[in-house]
Amino acid sequence: MTPDPAAGASESSKGVARSAAGMGAAAALSRAFGAVRVLAIAAILGTTYLGNTFQSSNSVSNVLFELLAAGALSAVLVPSFVGLFDLDDEDGAELLASELLGLATLILGAVALVGVVAAPWLAKVLTSAVEDPAIASAQAALATFLLWFFIPQVVLYGLGAISTAVLNARRSFVVPALAPIGNTVVMVGFLVAFRIVAGEDPGLDLTLTEKLLLGLGGTLGVVAFVALPTLSLLRGGFRLRLRFSRTHEQLGKVLKLSGWASLQHAFAALLLGAAIIAGGGVEGGVVAYQVGWYFFLAPYGIVSQPLHTTILPELVKEHNAGNTEAFKSSVRWSMDSMCVLLIPITGACVALSIPIMSVLAFGSANRSSGVELLAAALASLTLGLVPYGAFFLLARVFYVFGDSRTAALAGAVVAVVGVVIMALAAVFTEGTTVVFLLGIAHSIAFLVGSLVLLFLLKARLGTWVLPSIAGRSILATATGSVLAWFIYDAWQPAGKAEQFIAVTVLGALILVIYLGLARAMGVAISKRLPVRGRGDNRLDESGAAK
């Protein structure tokens, strides 16, 4: 009897759904802890130039890692490790990981050294959008000191990325998802200590002790973040050590594939860097964008990233087996699942951005201007949740084909579109409008990039692989979200208690309306599986039962 490819896809999808649910639960817990970290930064350092300085300086190592190594040490590695593990070649996987670690340490170590020396120049770039020369000078001096601590983090990120890739290839997803909790615990502890020592409004002229608390807090938090997946990998018996070689055939293949992936991540880093520099011209702009970015990434990390991560090994297997129908079904299932979950979250975050941030903002961020900045970032960024998730899902699809070039070129389109809009926003607008347009630029850029990848995927597979329920989900979400916004505007709640009640009641209203209309229109997560069983229980591309 010939195996039913669709039935195989069904079993695969169910396994992926279980893995994604487990990783999603871990990510949700991690994100909850992470929310404490970003809100603590906003509350203690404020939507101020001090907050801008800390956040922009602490982002430099992330930007450098994305520019230089993230593509080579991220999802593109997983197919290589999956292939070795499926062949029971544990020694080969250990050799590949160790050689990658050696190469990454050499390159990133050199980058860290150069970055520390160039810290004063980098600090001037970070503050280039600040109009007041006195403020810019004070920011640059503090940023230079902090960069001496933050730039070496880039070496740690390399170790963490390799450990995470190996764990994901072994279908171990929970520990990497929990790793940010370590960063949160350490950084919040140091921030609280800073608040005790520095007081409520310390400004930019800090003592050595105060600067050390900020610098050490950021870097030791990253140490904790990287330690969790690395120690988990080592405790599982995997032998990861520094090795230096240029002759290993598998390493050469990975480096060839990762070259384009590195370029894709470099373009993403340019987009982040542009947002940091443009936002720096607004007092508290970088803090607001980073808080909005975190809450934007929360649903992505809980919904999209688990789907991307857990579907990748299955896509590799289906592609290697030549099972094209199962492959297309798995991609479509992932896109449908993202849409049915992320679209209502987008609607709620846009409609309720002001009450959400009114509830969450404390301390120095709990001012009308601070809440407006935070809400502007949240609303504009979350508009791009689905395009962002779709872009990175489709990038992984092309990685499975052994084609990282296509995703990189699409990333170039994303970077150009986003940076141009951000630059125009910084030049022609000011205040809250700048922050709002930074998020809009990000959303539009990834929408364009996703459309490019969808078109190229159609050219490769011969058919469109599109989410079948996006339009219905948008309609159901828009109905509830618009109604909730009008009710909030008429209500005008005051104080945190009333704002919390508004978020709870109106959020529930959006959910109830969404679920009711979605059900009436045939949208249900249980029906988003590409195959509900064998034989006649399959779904066609519109989502209807055959």
C-alpha cells in the first residue's frame, strides 16, 4: 500500500502542534518575566535621555551580532544538525558545533575588541539625532562607558546561538525558550540596586558606582541568558568545545549556506540600528520603541517562533523525502495558525494601546508623555505582527531548500523600505509622531518582504501557499476592535484601576466578538491543521472540507 502523504502530514502537524504548545508555554512564562525587565528599565530610567542612553548602548551588541553572525548561527544551522542527528552521527554534530564555536569566538572576539576601542565613535553615532549639544555630549560620555561593558556581549551571543541551534535540532525547545528569564532576574536586580543608590531622577551625570551597576547589570544578564541553554546541552552529554579548523567538509557547507543568511540578518540589524538612532532624537524615544518592541515580540515569541522552530525539522524531513504535498500543507498550516492567533492580538493591541500602557507604565514612565510614546510604539509595531512572523517562516522555508540567498535579498528589500521611511520620519516629524512612524516603517517593510517571498515561493512550487483564513480573521478582529475603541473613547477611564478594568472588559469584548464571528465564518484553530485525518477528512486550500 502506498503511504498517504497527507496522512503523514497530519501526524507531523499534530506532533509539531504539541511541541509548539510546549515551547509556547515556556516562551509565555519567559516573556512574562521579560516584561518585568523592560518595564523596570522604563520605570527606573524613565522615558528620558538616560533611558535612551542605556537602551541604545545595550542594543549595540545585538546589532553587531545580527550584522555579523546571527544568520550563520541561527535557524540556518538547524537543518545541518537535523541531518547529522537523523544519521545518528553524534560525533559529526559535536565536531561541527565545536568548529563553529571556535570560528565564532575568533571573529566575534575580534569584533568585540575593535568595538571597545571604537566606543567613543559609536557613542557619537548613537546620539547623532539629539539636537541639544550639551545633552548629546553628556549622553556620549555615558554611552562610551557602558559600551565597554556591553559590546563584549557579542561573544556570548555566539555561544548561545550555537547551543540553541543544537538543542532545537534535537527537538529540545523548552530550555532555550526559558533562557531569557535568567537575563531578567539579573538585570532587574541590578536596576533595583541602581534605583536605591541613584535616587528617582539621576540624570546623565552618574557616579562611578551608578555606572558600574548599569554596565554590570546588562552584561551579567546576558551571561545568565547564555548559560541556561549551554549548560542544558552539556548536561545532555553533548561535547561542545573550542576547535579551530578550515578543512571540515560539513563546516564548509554550513558556512556557504550561512553567508546569505548572515546578510539577511545584517539587513535586519540595519533596520534596528536606524530605529535606535532616529528614536534617539526624541526624549524617551528609544525607551518607548524598545518597550513597544518587546511587547510586539511577546506574541511573536509565544505563537510564531514556536511554530517556526518546531516545524523546521519536519519541513526538512518532508523536503528530503520529496513529499511536496505534505511540505506545502505544513507551510500553509503554519501560516494559518499564525493568522488565527496573531490577528486578534494585533487588533486588541492597536485598539487598546493607551489603556494597556497606562496600566503597565510605572515610575518615571508613568507620565502622560511617557504613556503616549509607549502606546504609539505598541500600536504601530503590532500592526506588523503577521507580516513579521510570515517573513521569518518563509525565510526558513527557503533555508530548507538550501537557498539562503532568496531570503537575504528579500531582507535587503525590507531594510531599504524600512530605513527610508524611518529617515523621513526623523527628518520631517517630531515627538510621538516619530516613534509611531518608526513602528509603521517596520510593519510596512516586513509586509513588503513577506509578499516578495510569497511570490518567489509560488514560482518555486508552482502554486500559491497562502493562509486561507486571513481575510475572515481580519474582518472578525476589526469588528470587535473598532467597537472597543469607540467604547473606550466614550468611557475615558481615569487612574490605573479604571484603565485595568477597561483593558479587561474591552479585551474580553474583542475576544468574544472575534470567536463568535470566526466560528460563524468557519475559522477555528482545530480546522487549521492541513489534514484532520486520513482520506476524506482533508481540507482544501480554502479551508473547506473536501
